[in-house]
Amino acid sequence: MQYQAPPWLPGGHAQTIWPVLFAKRFVGPAPQFKRERWTTPDGDFVDVERLVETGSRLGVAAANDAQGSGTPAPQVAASAASAAAAEIGSERPLLVLFHGLEGGLDSQYIQAFAAVAAERGWAFAMPYFRGCSGELNLAPRAYHSGDFEEIGWMLSQLRAAHRGPMIAAGVSLGGNALLRWAQEAGEEAAKTVKAVCSVCSPLDLTAAGHAIGKGFNYLVYTRMFLNTMRPKALRKLKQHPGLFDGERLRRARNLYEFDNIFTAPLHGFRDVDDYWLRASAKPHLARIRVPALVLNARNDPFVPAHSLPEQSHVGAFVTLWQPHEGGHVGFPAGRPPGHVLAMPDKVCQWLARAL
């Protein structure tokens, strides 16, 4: 992936934070979604958002915005007319996108990927991980970075209901979990999806987990995540008394301590070190047997560049994109305030080759 950040937005932190707060996520009407609720095999539920409105979302405005800064405009696969005329039936491609830690429909990357999918005439679905759709899930569990069994079940539900080809991408935590599914599924993965992609995923959870707990990362990102994760965990404790030590969790200052008290024991891991080791996708990339794109910016504040996989770590099915800039799921483009459509469009171009 050839990417160069706009000169007015230097550095990994700026390229991470600005797109969340200010950058354009689509052009024209906002993507519209319809929510479904599925019952899980263990008697719990998950919610799924499906895109229900199609049409041109990138358009001339985004192209002009990008060209004005010297950044190449997103290359769309279909014009507004062809997108509007695209078959809306179940045989068109379906893009499934798994969100990141505490992500959801308001995340800038969800809306941008949905806009790009709509421009291409694709169907789009975003399953929520448990507890992330605004309602506390029922079972004595939540979600985690290596939850490949949950990913596999979600994909199987979507596969059974969709006649057309299916491709899948995951952002940050969701991307690591998606790759873990592809690794465990092996050659069987190709029966479900044509290709997969991870975007800015912490493939070495130990390296990323310690990095986010230090310095500016701790002051901004760790506190932001704990502000939503801790209250949800405490509501889970009220729902299932005795599930974990609530007083210890209230004192947790970083994700290492939170995962050690809550995430690891609730999901069958011995402790946080066992969880971060066994859930990491990096050690198993060579096991993937379906086309897989692994995209990481080398200035991502969450994911240290030294922890990223090298070509020797992956097999023939895995493509590595590691641009020097982009931040964590940022990749802004264009003149201020910029937009975040360039990266999803590049990813969808790559995924489209498998179709």
C-alpha cells in the first residue's frame, strides 16, 4: 500500500486521533443500517448491523478533496449510476467487518468501509462482539482478541444466509480474531470466505498490551478504553455475582491488569500472559490457507513497529502492507479536515481481486 499522510497532520498520534474526531467518513447521505439479533449456541445473543442504503458515497467531493492535497483520490469500482443499478439481490458480494476494542457503528472506520462497500454495490454486515451493541449480553463472558470460535460462528451464520461470495475484514482486535479464525480453519476457511484482511491489528498482543500502558498512550488511550470497559465489567458482576473480584477491577489502572482480572479468566485463560500469548495471531500466520491481507502502519501508537511480522513469518497466502505512516486505523487523506476513505478503498480493491 502506497500511503503518505498529508503534511498538515504529522505523527502517529495525530493520524490516530484527528480522523476519529474530525475527518469525513463518507460523502453525501450517511450510510443507513438495520439491526438484527441472533441467538447464540450458548443461549446468549449478538446483534448485527446490515447496510440497507446503497448509492454513491465517495463521489466528486472526496476526489477533489484528495487531489487538492496531492494525495491520490480513492479509486472506486463503480460509478454512482452503476452502483445504483447494481443487483440488490443476495448474489452480490458481502463484506463482513469485525470492529475493534469497544468499537461499533459510530466508529469512523465502520462508516467509511460501509460507504466504500455501497459504492461498489456490495452488501455489508458488521456483527457486534458481545456487550458492544449498547445492551449487556447475558452469559458470564464478554469478548476477546483471540475469540476465533465466535468469529467462526458469526461467519457461518452469514454464509448460510448469503448466496453470493463473502469477504471479511477486521479492525484492530477484530482483525486479530479474524486471522486466528483463518489460522484455525486452515483450508476449510475458503469454503466460507474468498479472502480476509486485518487492519492495524495487534498481532503480538504482549508487545501491544505493554505499549498502550505507557506514557501518552496510557494517559489517552488506556483511560479511554477503561472508561467504557470497567463499567460494563462491573455490570456483568451484578448480573453474575462472584464472577470476579470487583474491588480489584475497580483499582485496575491499565489493560494488563484489566485483562488479568476480567478478560483472561472469563474466557478460559490462566492469566493475562497466557491470554496474550495464545490469542496472538503473529505466531501462526503461516497456517493461513485463504488469501489474507495484513495492514499495519509502522507509526501506529498501539502496535510497535518492532512487533510486526516479517515476510519470513508468513506463508504464500499472506500479503503484508506496512506503510510508514497512518497511525492506528487513521490513514487520513485530503485537505483539512480530511477524510478516511482512502484506506478502506485500497483494502476493498485488494479484497475484490479474490472475487
